[in-house]
Amino acid sequence: ESNDCPRDDEMITILLRGFKVNLECSKTHILQMLNNATASEGSLSNSSIQTFPQEWQPQTKTTELFTLSPGSIEFHHVAQLFQHTMPQTKCTLCSIQRIQNKWLWERYHQHRKRLEVKNEGVVNEKELFHGTRTNEPRMIYEGEDGFDMRYSAQGKWGKANYF
């Protein structure tokens, strides 16, 4: 019985477009190269490989919530942003959850890449918070549309999504 697979103690090397990397590091390099190649070609629809943020945890469903560890960099970052936007509020953050929606991430990622191509690499992004009174937040983060104007109410400046 022949086994073409290398032993655990053998070093495996691959050569990809002039980059020589070991198998352990190759996934990151390959995904980074594919993203760069896709962006430089200006064509986003041909990319069949989707990358998700590094801090995302493995998930079995399209949308899942993950509670952040209070000691994590991500928790600290979000807590600081929240407290900065509401400095007069005396509140204690008990927990922060990351929403991982693969569908919405894909739409965001594709749109962001288009803006990078259109604006020569410049994308002006802001991290914002959104509160909801009567709508169940799940309607926003589990849907395929995210913030849907059909659910928006009349506000100070008209019907809109307010952040």
C-alpha cells in the first residue's frame, strides 16, 4: 500500500507565482495574493474564494453571535468606541457580541473592493453604532439586506437609517 502523503516531520514546500513558502504559512499568503490580484484586476465577480476577518471564529451557520472575551483587544476597542460616543453616560458594559454574518460580510467586502478600485485605494470608513427601539435587532443582523429602509421610521431628518 503506497502513501503519497508526507510524514509529519517532513517539510512541505509549494511554489506559487514566484513565492516559495512552506505549507504552514501558505494559506495566509495564498489568500492575500488572491485578494490583491482580484483588486488589481478591477474584477471582483470572478473571485470564488471568500476571506473573513482574522478574529472571526469558525461557524456552522450563515449568521452566529460570539461573545467577546473582556480581556481581548477587540472587546477593548469596541468598549472604547462606545464610551467615546456616549461620554456623559455612566454605564457598564456587561458583554459585547460579535455578529458574524457571512452573507453581509461578502456584500460589504465586495463593495469595499469596488470602492478601492474606484477611489485608487482610498476608502473612508467609520465605525458607528445603531440603536433600535421596536425592531428586533435580529431582523437587521440575520437578514440578507442588513439595514433595510423598509423598516425605518420617520426621524428628525426624515425616513432614514440613523447612526
